[in-house]
Amino acid sequence: MNSDTTKVSGSSSRPRAEGEAHRLAIEPIDTSFSFKNKAYAALKNVIVSMDIYRSRADIRLDERQLAQDFGISRTPVREAMAQLEREGFVRSVPRRGVYVVRKTKKEVIELITAWAALEGMAARLITQKTDADVGSLRDMFATFVDGELRAHLDEYSEVNIEFHQSIIRMSGNSVLIDLAENLFTHMRMIRRKTIVERDRVDRSIRDHMNIIQALEARETERAETLVRDHALGLAEHVAQYADYLD
């Protein structure tokens, strides 16, 4: 295991010793709700917000410390960990502990390819709806003028994430929305990394504006193709440049 340190927001800046578990920045759990559900939601939120691809160092979680920080017993924490493992966010290693999962390059490409299919269909459905508020997508880019970036890159990344989630929601298809939810949670972690690489920001802005125009014009085939190709472009980028995933 690599001895690099991985910094977690709100945690101590003290260098982490070999094999030491990460101390997550969490609040005690509100006891008015299910302990297991609250622990699950809190842990998932922290994991998704971490920059897990910045370093190759393993990120180990301490079940006992988490229970202590939450102010609850270890049982609901263990149950929350089990659910997160089923969803592919953590993995349990016998006699070693629980680790945050980093997807391999192949796995990330497969996730993006599946997302491309779902989002492409969502775009098709949007063009067939007369009440779809496509203008709201354009409003997300109020900080962009004539294709020139007017916001900080990290802010753009969040707008980028919201843009793609909005397309899925606007489809109005509840099954498609449910299928995409967990898939995109994995994808947003890798998007934070890829959006700052090469010239992806400028290209992404152009792609988004073309997608919005096709959706507004209710050009079904063009909208579906643009959305799908945009996602597959990310898959191609990962295949070519994301060596940190291997």
C-alpha cells in the first residue's frame, strides 16, 4: 500500500501513518431518524465529495471511529457500510478493514457508456414533451458569454454535473431516473478530475450549447446523438489520458 497521504476535508493535516484509517469530517447523527439510514446517507455524502482519484493511496475507513463520531453503536454503521459495498462505493477486505473503492479505467469507461445510453434516451424523450423547461438548461450558463468562461473552474464543474442530472430528470421517466441515480453518483467523482484536463472545459461548453439548441428546437435525432456523443467523448478521453486509473 502506498504511503502517500490523502487529505479529507475537515480532517487533521497530520501525515497519515501506514495503514491508519481516515478520520472523516462528520457530525453526530440525529436520533429522530433510522440510525442505519442516517449513517448511510452521511457516509455516502462524504465519500462522494472526496477527491479519491487525486492519489493512489488507499483510503481505509474505521468502523469503530465512525460509530464514535456519529454518537451511535457500531451496528448501524456496519449496516450502512454493507449497503455502500453493495452499491460499489466501498469494499471490505478480511482482516484489513473497509476501503473506499476507486474504479479502474475499464470500469469507468463502462459506467460512462451506460450513462451515454440513458442520457441519450432522456434527450429523445425531452424533445417529445411540450412542457419540458429546456430554457432552464440555458440559464445554468449565465456566467458564460460568447463561449468565454466567466466562472471559476470548480464552479463550472458543479454546473456541468447539474446540467447532466437535469437532462435525466426532465425526461420524466421515473424508471430511467432511478437507473441513472446511482450510476451518476459514481460518475460525478471522476468528472471532477476530468473536467480540468486538456481542453475539456471549452469543448464541454460548446457541446452543451449545441445540445440546448437541439432540445429547444425539438430535433429528436440530433439531440439524442449530441448528448450520447458528448458522453462518449468523455469515455474516449478517459481511455486515452486517464492513466491514473490503472
